[in-house]
Amino acid sequence: MSNEPIIRPTRAEIDLAAIAANVQLAAKLVGAAQVMAVVKADAYGHGAVPVAQAALSAGATWLGVAIPEEGVILREAGFTGPILVLGPCPSDQTDLPAAYGLEQCVSDASQIEPLNAAGRARAKTVAAHLKIDTGMGRVGVPPPEAALIAEKIGHTPSLRLSGIMTHLTEAEAVDTAFTVEQLTRFEVATKAVREASGTRPLRHAANSAGLLYHPAAHLDLVRPGIMLYGCSPRGSQEQRFQLRPALRFRTAVSQVKTVPAGTPLSYGRTYVTTRRTVVATLPVGYADGVWRSLSNIGEVLIQGRRAPILGRVCMDMTLVDVTTLENVQPGDEAVLIGRQGDAEITADEIAAQLGTISYEVLCRIGPRVPRIYHQHGGARELCGGKLP
Ligand SMILES: *Cc1c(COP(=O)(O)O)cnc(C)c1O
């Protein structure tokens, strides 16, 4: 018997060659700037460790995470290169950057001393990236205060000013005026920081949209996330860049039955058949990341064709109409996101149906769904984020 675990047919297949190609595209577009692969939220649902590995092999030199724990997972998996925590460090976790060698965003002067104390206690220097709020209105110091706070970091014995950063609020917008304004504010603040601190910390501002649409935002380092997973920050309108979607969310039909006209289907009887209908049951539901709001409006691919979702999506099952398909059988593949034959359902298409963005569709694919990794044509499995 094989040692391979026997896993459910509902899976997310991740194409690491696509991640690598998207990283290479990012690196090509930015030239001399370094690429930080943003792998927060378990790499937007794709699995942080294998994605980080693929991104670094393809030329990224930094990893970006949202919270310290995500950085700890990467360190424990053996990554030794720079990892930046993009969000503020919670006050009860200030030991983690020093303990794990994580570079830490500092977005308020009050965060300096706790990080310094943790660094001192471990005899380590914590690398800080000063975050400036140039228009996002979320975290970060006001531009006029940046120089003073940078100086303060410079005089703090267990801190080092490693970077100065900002975040763009609408770099994907067709109207570029506000992004240009943000970049101007950032440049002014950066100059003041350089003068006041006498150092040249890494300057970084660009998310995927900044990277793709604003060459002036490239600076020393870029922080792409969504584009590495093959989705455009502009959604499905994007035609200019050949991004390769990395994720395919699939399952297999568990049961097929034929019901007469007038048959109610699923919870609440929100769908009643209007003709003799062949219904396929899929063993996947909203607990796996098939949004309940796709009830009666979503579609899946079977036999390379679209099969509409009938009735409410359940926690663990979804019904689809296969009446016009040929002889669908239990075990036949059904694709929720990705390609099948010549057909494709993108995360962007689903996002548009749900009134959200691809990011949310991808990171909602649940922990119950095994992630299977393909590289160089072969497949290897990593369930639940564990290393092989
Ligand atoms: C999430 C995040 C990114 C990546 O954004 P994308 O739009 O996915 O490219 C970059 N920088 C910061 C600070 C972030 O939080």
C-alpha cells in the first residue's frame, strides 16, 4: 500500500510554475527594484510555505506577511531571508520580531519602545520599516512627522531603520491623480527622512497595482501580492499583462439523479425544477469556500461546459444542473475555479458575481480543502500547510 494519504476529491491545485512565471514578470517590470512576495493570509489561500519557496526560487528576495505569526511560520519552515511584517506589531507580540528576526513595520511612535525593549532583552537589533500614511487613512505616521520619528528610531539602540514605506489606496484606478499625489507626499517625506537620519532606508510603496500601472512607485522594493497568484488588481478587464492564474479549485461529482418538473431542490426550496432535470451533487459547500451567495447564480465546469448551481449552496454540498451534458457520472470532475478543457471560471468572474474582489474569493477557500502542488509537471501534496 502506498503511504500517500487518501484525500477527498475536493482540492485546490496550485501551479507553482505559474507563481514563478508571475514573479518573473514582476521582476522584469521593475528592473533594479527588489521583489517582496506578499504571502499573507496563507499566500491568499494558496499555501504560504510552498508559494514562498517558489517565489524565492523565481527571483523574489523578500517575503511579506500581515502579522507576526505568519512570519514565524515561514521562519519555522526554514526561510532565512528577509521577512517583513506589513502590519503593526500587536503590543503583546512585540517579542516576535526580535525572537524570529522579522523586520517590522512601525506605524506609530508608540511602537518604538516595546520593540526596542524586546530587542534589548534578546541582544538583537530589530529592523524597522517606518510606515507613512500618504492617503490610505489606515495606519502610518503623518508625512510631516516622518523625519522626527525616523530620527527617533535611529537613536533607539535596539532598532535599525531598514525601510520607509507607504501604501497606495487606488493604484488600480484609471484616474491616476491620487496615486501621483500619494507618491509625491511619499517622496517629500523620504527626502526629509534621509536628511534627518543620515541613512538611506529602502523605500517601498507599490502593491501589484502600483507595480503594474505606476513605474514611479517601483522605488527600491515592490510588494506584489494578487498578481503573483495570477489575478489582476483591475479584475477581468485587464488584458495588458499575461498573468497566469495559479489556483484550480475542483471536486468530483458524488451523485447524479434525474428528477421530474416541479421538484424543489436544497434548503428553503428556492429552486423548483421546470422540466425533467438531471441533478449532480458536488461534495463541496460554503465551508470549503463556495460562497452561499452563489446559490442559484453560480456555475461550475463539468465536461468543459458550464453547469448552473441549483438552489442554495449548503455547508458541505452543492447541486448543479447537468441536464444538457452527456451522461455525467459520479467521479466526474467539476471545476469551481480554473480551467477545464477550453472553458474557464476565474476568481474575477466569481468576484464580479458576488460584488467583491478576487482576493476575497481566493482567501476564503477553507482549511478543509487540501492544497495539491504541481511543479515541473509532477504533483506533490502538502495538506494543511505541513511540510512533506
Ligand atoms: C497586502 C499588501 C500588499 C499586496 O497587495 P496586492 O494588492 O495583493 O498586490 C502590499 N503591501 C501591503 C502593505 C499590503 O498589506
